[in-house]
Amino acid sequence: MAKQSLTPEELTEIRELVEVCNNLEGIQLKMNWDMLKERKGDQTDDFLYCEDGRLLGYFALFAIQSTEAEMIAAVHPDARCKGIFRQLFHAAYEQLKQRTIPKLLFVVDNKSESATAVAKHYGGQYQHSEYGMKLQTAKIQPKRHDNLLVRRATVADAQFCAQVASDAFGYPIRPAKDASFFELPTRRTYVFCLGEERIGTMQVVLYPETQGAGIYGFCVDKHHQGKGYGRQVLSEVVQELLQDGYPNVELEVACENKNALGLYQSIGFEEIGAIDYYAISVQ
């Protein structure tokens, strides 16, 4: 069953399926729950396999940019080795071909031997890894830069946020977010400024049901890096999240980015796992 959006009931079933898989292998699938809730219904990104009204398999696409899509999948332990993943994979693969997205990334918890084997079976070539990190004991940093301001972004900052993220992460500039995005109650977009000059941005997704928060897209303009601005900004955002009742703060960082890893550790984040990315061509 291919879907362009998910109902609350389907999201609950997916959560239950993922929890079973996580418990079986002692892993934590990177599910991007906020993105699943916010599917716009204009393209097919979700594929479900059900038998007798029971969800046994799920395959999700996350095409954040036009050059590649990430995938995350789960098949119930009682229904494995029955071709369910193969059916879901081929349905998603055909969808990517129609949308002319040339690359698919398998997102794999590196503790999952089964997921790693599947990625390699389909020809996946290892690309890179990211650490998952979680705030343990917050280490408040001194405010060394009095002229450094952290504020919530508005739609007037949308183009800047898109441009600085593109420059920092090396992907094509994405369309600027509209006003409704900045009004979402479970999302916060921050902008950092030196006086009147904007120098960076950060996204935070809130999960009220678990008192959790995920930090994404944290970047400082390359001309202002290495000066301690990022450490002060991150410390301030973490303090705000704690004050607002979100103690379970998580983020991801590329394993080879030792500077960023050290920055997060200085704030009180510790590694809780790693995610491997395997790529295949879509032809």
C-alpha cells in the first residue's frame, strides 16, 4: 500500500512496529517522526505491507533534496524472509525512478547486522557514518561574546537560513520555508547574530510526548567559525530547552567531524550510537 500521507492510526502502528524491531536488535531506528507527521500529501513516500489488518512491513522515503533520498524500513520479526522488504523496496525504487532521483541511501544502525546485510545485498556502497549523541549533564558555557544574540527566526530570515545551510553542508540551496513553517508549535528555528549581522542558524524539533528535542542543521557561516560562537549558541539553546521542559536532547554529527564532536561533548552530549549510510544508484 503506497501512501502520500499517514493517518494517526497508521503512525501509531508504525511506532509499534519500530519498537518491536528496536527491542529485538537493541537498536534505535532513525525514523524522523516529525517529517512523517508533516507529509504534505503531494508525493508518495510511505509504503506499508499489511496482512489481516496487521502492519508487518514499512518503508519510508525522505527526499530532502532532488539528488538523493534516504530510506528507513522495518519488517516485523515474525514476518521476515518472506519477501516483504523486497516488495516494499521495489515499490519505493520505482517511485524514485519516476521522480528522477538518482541516488538512494540506506540508513542503517551500525549495531544491526541484518540491516547492514540487506544494504550490502542490494549493492549499497558505504558512504559515511554519523554519531547519535544525547545530552547527559548540561555543561553551561560562559557568555564570552556579549554582542552574540540568539533569537527565533521569522519568515524574513527564511532565505538566509536556506543559503547558510547550503553553504555549510554543501548541498544545493533548498526553497526557503514559508511563514507557516515558522509557526509550527513543535519546531523552532534559531538565528544567531553578531550585532545586526546574521551568522548562523539551527533547527530544533520538539517531541512533547517524550520531553524530547532533536537538534538539526546547526551551522555557522564559514567566515565566523573557530571563534567560539557555536559553543555559546548551543549552550544557550540547550539551557532554553531544559527550562521549557525538554531534558532529552539529541543530535547527530558526522564521525569524521572531530571539531563538532568536541564541541558537543563540551556542552554535555555523549555518544549513544552510530548510523551508517550506504548508497545505491537509481536507474
